Amino acid sequence: MKRWSIIFAVVFVLSGAVWAADKTFQEIDKNKDGKLNMEEFDQEALRVFNENDKNHDGALNKSEFSQVKGAQSKFEDLDANKDGKVDMNELRDAAIKKFNQLDQKRNNYLADDDLKCSPRYKPEASPLYGIYF
Ligand SMILES: [Ca+2]
Ligand SMILES: [Ca+2]
Ligand SMILES: [Ca+2]
């Protein structure tokens, strides 16, 4: 009995994770073609930016940036002009750079296989988890 409940729990967790990842990809994939183009990628970067700009000053300070889920880049690396804040342009430049880095086939879109190439890709999370920053 105990063994079965463990198996059920594992199956439940696995199917939930797949569903969650899929849903997020679909949400970002606005035109529903199964790929992320630069515009869709950029829109998601903006959404993450706005969500984390808690004091609405148009930039992320270090404490706001520390709340960005899955962020792995250093704040200092994103703050190109070294004014102690990451503004929208700095963030978008970083997102474009990241897009080009992930788009290894140079076809101007990211499909699931491009995202899986990222060492930061985590199948249990959003496909974009931690790869923007
Ligand atoms: Ca798309
Ligand atoms: Ca702010
Ligand atoms: Ca800056």
C-alpha cells in the first residue's frame, strides 16, 4: 500500500511538472507556432522586468534583482554602464544577446530543442527559467 502511494506521488509530480513547463512555454508563445521568436522572448523579458521593478523607477536595483526567480547572471555584468541599476535597455540587450546565443541554428527562433541546449534549462520549470539573466 505504501509503495503504491509513493508511485502515485511520483507520477503526480512528474505529470504536474511537464504540464507546468508546457503551459509556460505556450503562454510565452503568443502566436502559438511552437517557437519563440525575438519579439516573444523580448516581451517575456519585459514582463519579468516589470514584475520585479517593485518601486516602479524603471530600473532594477540590487535588491530588486536579487528577487528575480532563477537569475544566475551577476548584477554587475548586466549593469553595463555601472550606475548601480539595471535599466530596461540593459536588460533587453542582455536578452537579445541570450537569444542569439541560444539560437545556434541561426533561424531566428527558439524551439524546444534550442532551449534544452542551455545548461540552465530546467525541464521542471518554465523553459525560460533562469536563462534571461
Ligand atoms: Ca511563437
Ligand atoms: Ca526599481
Ligand atoms: Ca545600469
